[in-house]
Amino acid sequence: MVLILLTGQHTTAQSFLKKLKQRAEDEIINDVFGEDKKTESASFQQTSSASGTENTRGGGLTHTAPDVVDNINDAASAFKQGGYTEARYAVRQAILGIEMEIGQNILEGFPETVNGLKMVPENDNVASMSIGFVGLIIERVYSGNDQQLKITVGNDAAMLSSVNIYLTSGAYASTAEDQDHKQVKFKEYRGVLAYDDYSGYTLSVPFGQSSIFVAEGVNFESEQEIMAAANEFDIEKIKNEFGEQ
């Protein structure tokens, strides 16, 4: 269970989004294999070589999504033999592979340019916690001149419920001149539009049962400009990829 702390109506959308990206542990896999819930984490620390010699060569690491079919077969085989730890790991890898493929399909459906801003391919990102088809985050960045547009799509029940708290609390119903958040309508969905002098505009739109669309615009001139940029993205298509109703 994730505890999300709401720090008030003036919390910026960027800080809000970071809090939403905290993850729950995988209850589904635990139910399947009857294991106690454990927190899995990895810690990496960069150290210098004992000789003090600086590394000047190396090809780095390659990243390939897990093979779904192979891992499902491995899980079934391990389960039949009573190797529940190995089966659990293989199921997690299979789920991860499926989610990575979903994320790549969504990225392929994104436009290459938005309002004159070009995509930055090296910044494309698909991140998954492989915890029962929640916790999938897809990101793409567009840039040009002094403007930047970052699109984030997430499939996570905690993220959706937290945004809905903001939408239903009435915190954005204000006529104050210094108001930094407000409710907006976007493609038949209700959302929240925020502005911060440092980070610019952020549009957050929950859709489906457990998904959210976020557009962050730096150096956009107006609400109309960031809304027009966000309008280039097909939420219905994204919803279908997620299997949302």
C-alpha cells in the first residue's frame, strides 16, 4: 500500500507527479505463489578502480526487454517442479516484457513533431515495476529553440485516485489572481492545469480506470498553447493500448 501525502493546494504539479510515481509491492504474484511480501531493491555504487586508472573504453550496456514466451514457459516448468522462487521471478519477467511492449507501442503512436517541436529519441523512456500490470510509465520529450514539451503517460491506480482527490476537493475553484491550479476540460475528460514561474505549465488528465496523461511545457506563452500541444495526442488510442474501458 502506498501512502501519498498531499501537501496542500499550492503544491506544484511536478512535485505531485513525483509523489505519484512511488510504487506498491506486487500483491498479485504473492497470491499466486503464496509467498510473504518482500521489498526488492537494488543498490549500485560507482567506485574508482584500485589502480586509479580512468576507464577510456567500453561499449556500455545493452537493454533488451525480457522474452515473454520464454519466461512463461520457464515459470510453468519451475512451478511444476516446486521451484516457486524461480517461477515467481519468471512470471515477473514475463509481465515486465508485456508492459515494455505496451509502452513501446504507445510511443510509436506519438507524433514525431508537436507544434514545431521535434522529438528527442534518446529521451524516450518506458519504465515498469512489473507488479501486476500497474506502475507502467511512458515518457517522451520534444524540444525546439527555448521550448520543451514532456509527455508522460502512466497506468497506475494510485496515480488516478490521487488526481481525483484534487479534482473533487474543490481546491481549484478560485478566482484569485495568484491561483496556480485550475480544473480544465480536455478531450471530454476533466483535468488539472497548473502553472509555475520556474517550470511552466503542467496539464494532468486522468482517463480510463487507472491511467493518467501529463503534458509539461517549458516556455509556452499561454494556456492555449500548451493545450493545443497536448491536443496532438490521442488519449483514446492510449487507453486502448492499456486495455482500459
